Amino acid sequence: MDLRQMEYLVALADERHFTRAAELTGISQSGLSAAIRGLEEELGTSLFIRTTRRVEPTEAGFALLPYARAMLEQAAGARDAVVKASKDLAGTLRIGSEQCLGGVDIGSLLDRFHRRHPRVETHFVQSGSHDLIGLLRAGELDVAFVGTDRHLSGLPRLELGREPLLALLPPDHPLAAKASVRWEALADEAFVDFGPSWGMRTLNDAAFAARGVHRRVRSSVNDVHTLLDLVCRGLGIAVVPRHVAAKPQAEGLRALPIAAEDAPEWTVSAVSAGRNRPDSPAAHLLELVKEPRG
């Protein structure tokens, strides 16, 4: 008898259904059936009564179950002991990020972290920066990559980069021929912008409000590529960080610097929960963020 057979036995006894047990253990239904049959042949007795509707352990099956569970528990304990002895990082890491932040390549970062610490189980969510900060404060995230410096009081923050903002317009727009544009010149335009939870939206709202400029947001989106598509179709203009204006989907659009001495900048940061221990997966992720990219 081996551990895999014990795992299949316990799953089938708990689920009483071959298909569900196979899904639970990550094996095909035929593979599970073959493994159980092999175990029955090895022991010389039936372990399950099979009907068209249910699967029930036999008396022998019930007798074997406590030993199977004990074997699995001992194996799990042995793995934990080895991990601890080898000082190999383990645990869970919960990460959140706003889409297309710039300043950090989240996909590449997660790949590098997983290769370095394969025993850490990572959970990733994507949402607006302000929603992510709320999740961080609620204890539902360990690290959040955000595009805002608001509401971060008391949270450890690692700044990853800054970019200027650009006005993004269709090439036939009346302002497209200019070398730059002022905030005030955009007052009568229809805008495409992100939803209220996005860092870019609150940065834009604050920038226009600080200059007493009222603006009309015609379309609110939750996807960078949708924003670019709507601007390309002439349904509005947008104010975006430089890296968004450089995307292939923005090719053909006119990106104008916004003339202002006190122009706000798009700031990207990694924000973490103050409760993270120095030896936690979150701390190791932040150390990796600081490393030069190879």
C-alpha cells in the first residue's frame, strides 16, 4: 500500500462518488477506479460496494480508513518537518494589484517569486487601488501594488516609480496639433476614465478640482484596453500615465504633455501590512521587488 492509494481511498470514502473523488485528487476517473481495484487485489477483499447511484465502503473499507487517514497525516507532518529543517520558505502569500500599473511587471514578479519559493502558495487578485488598500487594512491581503498615495497612513510603503501624465486624444481632435495642453483647455471635453476605485481616477479628479476645472466623464471603465479603444473611436479623451500612452493599442493616438509647473505624477508603490514578519513570504516578495531585474 502506498500514500496515493490511501489518498484515493479516503477521497472515495468521503465523497461516495468516483467522479467527485477523482476531481478532488486530480486523477482521471478511470485512473482512480484502477487504483482502487489494484488496492483491493493487493488486500484480497472488496473495499467498496459499487452501485449505479452511490459508492459505499464495505466493512473492510471502514476498517482500513483510520489507518489510511493516519498515514496521510504522518506524511503531511513529515513534509512540514523537512521544510522547517531545511528553512525553505513556505506558507501563503496574498497579493493584489491594479491593472497595468507600470513601474512593476506583476506577472514577471510572481513568476520569479514562485521559482524561488515554490512551496509558498500565492493568491492574486486584481482590483482598483482603493479597494486593494481596503483589503489590506482588513487583513485580506499581505501586499498591494497600487497607483495612489492616498489613505496609506500607517502602512509600510515602497515607492517603485513615478511618471508624468499625458492627455490622450484621437489624431483628428482639434487639440492634437498642439505641442502641449493646459488643464484648463480640457474643461469642455468628454472624458473616458477609470472607475472611482482606481488610483488614476482619483488622481485626475483631484488635479482638475485643484485648478477649478469642471470635467465631464462620459464613460467609466475598469480595463485599460477598453479605455484606449473608446478613445480611438472618438468617444472621449483621457488623461493617463506615460506607460499607458505607449501601449500598442494607443498607436495612432496623440499623446500631449500637460503644461503645469505643479503637474501631479503617477506614483506606483508596493504597500504592505505592518503585521508582516521579517521572515514572512510578504517580506521576501518585497526584497525581490528591490532586486535588479535580471
